[in-house]
Amino acid sequence: MITQIHLHGSAADLAELSSKTVLYAGANLPSPAILAAYSPALSAFPAMGPSHLKEQPGTALISALEEEISDRVCAMFGASWAEPRLPSCTMANLAVFQCFGTPGALLLAPAAAHGGHLSQRRGGTPELAGLEVRDLPFDAANLRMDAARAAEDIRAQKPAMVMLGRSVILRPDDLAPVVQAAREIGALTIYDASHVLGLIAGGTFPNPLAAGIDLMTSSTYKTFPGRPHALVMGRDPKDGARLAEFIDRRFMANGDNGRLPQMLMSLREAAEPDMQVPRPRFRPIARACQKRWRQKEAASCGSRRPGCAGLDRHRSHSAASRAVGGCGGHR
């Protein structure tokens, strides 16, 4: 049973977390400023509709927050538009599938065994939108998408959409062949950057939009230093207008507007100079964990090929943290 002691124990919990280095890829520890920016007053206030055209009066601050968040996202990631209102990346992916897809349309996406998230893959969220989903090929030896075979599949199968990005990303995919093939057949390309958004913001992971990807979706609480929320952004303003209209007319009425100040604070912190490069104190920890992972991998794989551990089963989020034996720490 939850007691008052549990409800008021958050300060002690935060202090305990602050004394540790969290290496679980699905979580981060936001700064005190981000945690303090949550607004209970805005959280309790409805604000339906697009910025500055909302149905309720007294929503100018909410519209201004949405507008500044969108502007900062566009500047940080080189997007032409950004949608800041969706509460999670699973919901963002569903909105994209329903807005730009049609029932029965084909989606190529990462398989569960290769790190595909439930909001991307066969048997998951895309099927709620009526999409047929087939797996993208994966290069297990190099731990990345098989870009050449993926381009061949796109040309041969002619999907309406191609979903890229995974819950397990150990190195960047080669996106150019996929983007080229998708453009040839008119397929929409989507990249779920949930696990690498902060690395993209810091310039240490390639920006999918710069590689020609049409839309990028993401959660905001993994490598990006925020609380649970979602962002959608893209290259073509017409796509942004279409998605915004779909959200307003058919997908969502109200959200937790109290999160918007936290999202803005997260973007401001992510733009600070010391966030633009990996912090040196993490490098020896990462190297030690990599060494231990490879030792565990060699012991568990035996004669099997490199890369088999953690990528041949559904539980992709936690495989690495188990293998490193406590070096540290969804959508």
C-alpha cells in the first residue's frame, strides 16, 4: 500500500540516484532545474487546438511555450517544423502511421530481434493503424542495418513507409542507400531517434534529417536530458501542417501542458556548450563496460559469431546492462 512516506520520499530517491551513474539506455537523471520547471497550474488547464488558435481563453502562455519549443527543436536539429504536443514516442509513432499511412499499406521496420521497439515493429503499434509490417534486413556481424539489402527490398516491395532507428543502436546505420531507394519509389522515411536524440543534439551521432530522412520522432528522456514527452520533426513544412491538422482534428484533444516548461528547459540545457561533447569522466566507464561486455559475450556466445548476445532475443533494452554485471542502471 502506498503511504504518505512513499509519496514524500522523492527527495531521498533523487539524492540516491544523483550519487550514481545511470547507464541504462532508457533513462536519465534530469537536472534540478528541469525537475523544478513542471507547472501544476498549466497541467490542470485545457488548451485544445493549434498554437494561438486554441478553443479555450487564457492559453497564450501555453501557445508561446509550444512555439518556442518548436523553434528551438528546429534550430537544434535542422528541421523545418516540429510538433511538441504528443506525450510519448509510442503515441508519436502511432500518429505518424495514422496520418501518413492507410490501412493495408506496407511498412518496412526493424524486427524485434534486431532491437525494433514495439511502437515500430511487426506485431506492435503499426498494426493498430492497419499497416502491414515486414522486417528490414540486419547485418548481425556489424551490428547495424544491412543498408544494401534494405535498399533492394524497398525497390522490390515498394512500401509506403520505411521506419528506421531501434531500441538498440550500437553504431550508426548507413542511411544514404535507404533514403535514395525510398525517394525513387515515393516512400516516406521515418527515423525513431529516441535512444540517440541527445547524441544527435551533441553532435556525436549523425543527424538523420541531414541524411535526407523525411520525419524524425523521439522520446525526450534517454540520452536527451528531459522528462517523458515526445517530439516529431521533419524537412517538408507540408508534412508538419498535415500532422498538426491530423492531431487537432482526430488524434488528441488535451495533454499535460505542465510538461512544456520542462521541455523548454531541457532544450536550453541541451544547447549549453558542455552538453555538446561527451563528458570525459564517462569515457573510462564506457571503456570498462565495453571490455566487460565483450568478455561476457565471448563466454556466452562460444563458437557463435560476434554480436549474438543481446540481439537474438526480445529483451533488447536490458541485455547490455545484465551483461556488464551492474556497471549501471522505455518509451
